[in-house]
Amino acid sequence: MKLPDNFRKWPTERRQAWWSKNFHDDDDERAASLTNPAALELADLMVESAVGSLGLPLGLAGGFLIDGCDYSLPLAVEEPSVIAAAAYAARIIASGGGFSTTVGPSVMEGYVYLEQVDEAGASRLAGGYEALRRSLKSTLAGLERRGGGLCGLRQYRLQDSGVLALELAIDVVDAMGANIVNSAAEALRPLAETLSGGRALLCILSNATPQRRAQAAFRLPLAKLYPYCRGLDAADVARRIVLATVVADEDPARAVTHNKGVMNGIAALAQATLNDTRAVEAAAHAWAARSGRLRSLTAYRVETDCLCGSIDLPLALATVGGSVDLHPTGRACLRLLGNPDSRQLSRLAAALGLAQNFAALLALVSGGIQGGHMRLHAARLAYKAGARGELTRRIADRLAARGEFSLRAAAEELAALRDAAAAGAGSSA
Ligand code: NAD
């Protein structure tokens, strides 16, 4: 549909009223859409043409033991199994001693792509790095005060286009760094053009962030794994987890889903802390494909009666800037985590990604995931069929008992419960 003229310039309340009147079917829907004046004011600050806020569920995945400390991780996500799976895996891994993590520097790369640069121009540019550094002084002064700043300049020629890429690496400390890196790349443009004799095509950060990585690992004795193996042999379950990861490394068709599972929790943590989820996802998937083939983000091996899991991936997670320290929910989530800096948040995210992957693999190799998923899905079917309040859970239980998870079955159960309630009311009247 075409928006009314000047829609983006309307007062927010008018846009919201227009949205609500035209697109919510009834008051029930309107109430569930969670739009209040404070949320609307924030939404209007955050995006253009805001009409409301989408209230994603925010839940806490408890039980994480990371580098010897207990954490509950805030996750904002629409998929029912994500928090349950993360907390389940966290509990199992904690029983073996928890996660250990490491993290790299918060270095982001930005680029000035220059066209029409001949070899002499490329040499002049390479000889001008000191002047280029000096030209960034004022742009990066704030970051330098915080311990960050420029950490490197280099250039390379793109073979197909002939474009010359001037790369600047910047330690952005606790920010995601998109704006500061873009500003620095643009600040370099005039001098880069003068030195090279070329013309800037693009000045832009890269979301690849191969230096800004975090790692997590765990070591789980098979005896601690056994209670979660549904009666199967723990050594065989561990062997199958290792083999499933080899399959993900070998077959991109599996790797894409394997890594999607890794990102289930990480994207939800990024969402809860109002980080840029698209940037986090793009970096992780690009890293997984760095060999030219999409591979697993995680690795497993069995060593002296222990299952050992590990993960290594780029994580440009901020604890300041953007929407992170703007949104009250993001701030509350960071408080729950003990107000971590960016690198600490990335350590937690790496552990979470590994936990999520371990939970999925454990279920997949020991009987499948659908049983658990469909039980969680049942309450949603009940809601969609029209159940509310206590009825929703009762219908979900009845669907699970029937082993039938469909909207039709949910509607039948709702009708049956309502008939029973009406008959009960009739007989007591
Ligand atoms: P930002 O522009 O808010 O800058 C960070 C701010 O935090 C700066 O003003 C800095 O001075 C301040 N700051 C305070 N304490 C700091 C500390 N300890 N470390 C570092 N900075 C500190 O945010 P940003 O991180 O530059 O950019 C993030 C935003 O840019 C996100 O909203 C993102 O979605 C958006 N963005 C992303 C892309 C992309 O990913 N390709 C492109 C453009 C914009």
C-alpha cells in the first residue's frame, strides 16, 4: 500500500493512530501490540516513520558458568526453543566446569576505495602513511583518550576492478564503531586522493571484523554428559557430536543450519542489548566462509573421556553508542551482566553460541529435536486458536498428550474445554 503524503513528517501519535486503526483487527490485538507513549517516543528517536514498537519476548537464560563466574544471559527472541536450549546446555556444561573464553582487540577495519590510481600513485600513497595518520588526529582524539585509535594502515590492489583499497584499522574500544570508522575513512579521503592522484569511490567500514574475535571452549567429562543422553552410550553420543560437526564442515547445506543455530543465541543477546544484529550475523557467516566454503563455526573432539567443544568467531558487540546505551531495556540487560565492556560481552556471546550449538547437536544425535520443539510450539497453537490465560497452557498440555500439534487440534481442544466449562456452569445453575 502507498503511505499517505508526508507520512514521515506526521506527528508520531498520528502515525501510530493511523497504523492502529488500519492494521489491528480488534482491541485484543491493539492491547497485545504494547505501544505506550514512552515506547513510541523512543521508537520515533530510533527510526524514521515510526508507528509503534514490536515487543519481542525478553527472557533470561540462567546457569552459565563462564571463566568461573555465574551469568544469566538476556535474550530477546521470537523462537520458543532458544532460551530453553541455551539454559539446558549451560547447566550441562557447568557440571563439567563451565566455559573458558578469550577475546581479541576491538579492532574494526575501514576502507577508502580509490579508482584511477596508477602504480606511481600507489607508491606515493604508501609513502604518505605518516601524513595520513596525522590527518586523523582530531577525528580519533576521543577514542585515543579511551585507549583506542588507529592501529594500522595498509593498501592492496583489487585484481578484477583495478581499484586500490586503502585499509585503516581502528581500535574502537567499547563501541561497535561503524560511525567512527566511517568518519575516519571519510576524513582520509582528501589526502588519499591528493597523494594517489586517484578518486575515492567509497569510504566505508567493513563488517568482516576478522581481528575482533572471541573464543570459548568447554571440556565435559563423558560421565557428566551421560545423564543427558536419553539412555544412549555417552561415548557414542560424543562421537556422533564430533561427526555431526565434521559433516557441517564438509557440507555447506548442513553448515548453514549448524551456524544458524550457533547464532540463535548470539543474535538474541545482540537484540536484547540493542546491538546491530545484522552486522553480527554478517560477520559470523563471512568468517565461516573464509576458506571459500561455508564451514562450522564450532569444533568438537573427544579427548581422555571428555567431550571438548570450542568456537571462534568475530563479534563486534558494543556496550556504548548506537542504540545500546539509548534504550532502557538494553541498559538493564547490561546491568544484569555486571556492566561488561565490549570485549567481555563478546566473551559471553561466544560461550552462548557454543552452548546453543551443543544443545542442538546433543538433541539431534540422540533422538532428534522435534519432540521438544513441538511441545514448545503447542502453546502458540493454542494462542492462535483463540485461547488466552490459563487455557493456553491447558490446551498445550492436551496437544502434547495427543501428540498432535496442529491449529485444527488446538481449536478442537479449545472448543471441548469451552463446552465442558459451559456444561459445568449449566449444571451448577
Ligand atoms: P556511535 O556513533 O554512537 O559512537 C560511539 C559513541 O560512544 C562515540 O560518541 C564515543 O565517543 C562514545 N563512547 C563513550 N564511551 C566509549 C568507549 N568506552 N569506547 C568507545 N566509544 C565510546 O556508535 P558507533 O559504534 O560508531 O556506530 C554504531 C551504529 O552505527 C549502530 O547503530 C549501527 O547500526 C550503525 N551503523 C552500522 C553500519 C554497518 O554496520 N555497516 C553502518 C552505518 C551505521
